[in-house]
Amino acid sequence: MRILVVEDEDKVANAIREGLESTGYEVRTARTGEEGYVFARQESFDLLILDLMLPRCSGADVLKRLREIGAQLPVLVLTAKDTVQDRVAGLDLGADDYVVKPFAFPELLARVRALLRRGSADYGSLKMRQDDLEMDLVARRVARSGHPLSLTVKEFEVVEFLLRNKGHVVSREMLAQEVWKVAERATPIDNAIDITINRLRRKLDDPYEKKLLRTVRGMGFILGEGERS
């Protein structure tokens, strides 16, 4: 599998490259955000490891631009910031996971393996369905009654998690941990969850008579039949 590492510190970039290559991955490195963006646009990679603190064009700018053009490759962010607000901001831009500097290489490698498993053909069911709502993980496509829905990366991940747990209530704690990758809930996380759920209601349910995304008061959310509370 091919991994693109965008990191401006030579020592860190070389250590990551050597470690990944010794494990069997093919690695390409970029030292600036502009170079990393070009590589990600022009070549095929299975994973992007992206430092946020890049000169001129920041990692956040690279990530935002890639998601705006529809790039779906998994992104592992490297950051020196570890506040809840910083993590929420990065994940809401479209990052799939993050590692805080300084980090131990075994931790980085474990997160790389986890993200690559999520993107591989053997990661769970590749097609899921609830009533007339369909999700294709390979094509990164969600449709209702045959009509494609335009979802952000985070909205897609929430729908995927709800479908994987269909028939069961998904709490805010579960969404914070499994989708936003935050160990403990906080007000910024709850706000981000509520905003995402409200956007999904408009896209999934408002145009249709049957409402699928329901709130179970005091518990969380569920995809299923019936009026939402």
C-alpha cells in the first residue's frame, strides 16, 4: 500500500518513512503543503499522513482543499495541539484520526493499520441498507430512494456508524468516541454532533414522507421507521 507523508521537519519525515518502509509500505514524502496537495491530486495513495503545522499552506488548508474536491483517502493528522477544540476542528475538516506530537512510532503504526483496514475490502459489509436508504462504502455513495445524497465526510461517517448499529440506539458518547475520536464528551463535541445530526435530518428525511433518523430522548439516535421525537 502507498502512503503519502507530508511533514516539513526532515528528521520526523525521514523517521516515519523509514519506519513505514521497514514494515512493507511504499512511502512518498512531501515537505510543503503545496507539494503534498499536488502529489495527492496527481497520484494514487491509500493513506495520507499530514502535519498540520506546515509553512505557507497549512495542513488544515491542504485537508480542506482535498475534501472540497471530493478526495476520499483516509487522513491521519499529526499535531502538536491536544485541546478538544483543536481535535474537533481537525476532525471536522475531514481528518479520520490524529496523533499528537511527540508520539511513539508503534502508536502511529497501529493507527495507520486501523485506517487502512477501514479502507480495505474486508472491512465489514461494503453495502448497507435501511429501508430505502443505501450506502456503498467502496463508491463512497449514499442514496435514498435511488437519489444520491451529497454528504460531507463527517455526515458520511455518522450514517455509516448508525447503519452498522441499526436496531440499536447510538448515544452521543458513542459518536464522540467512534466518529469524532474524542475520549470524553465536551460541549464543543455535543455542538458538533447536534449540527451534524440536524444537517443529516434535512438531507435524509425532509424530502421524504417516511422519517428514518430518530431521536430517542435522553438516549441518543437511531435509524429506523417512525416519527422522530
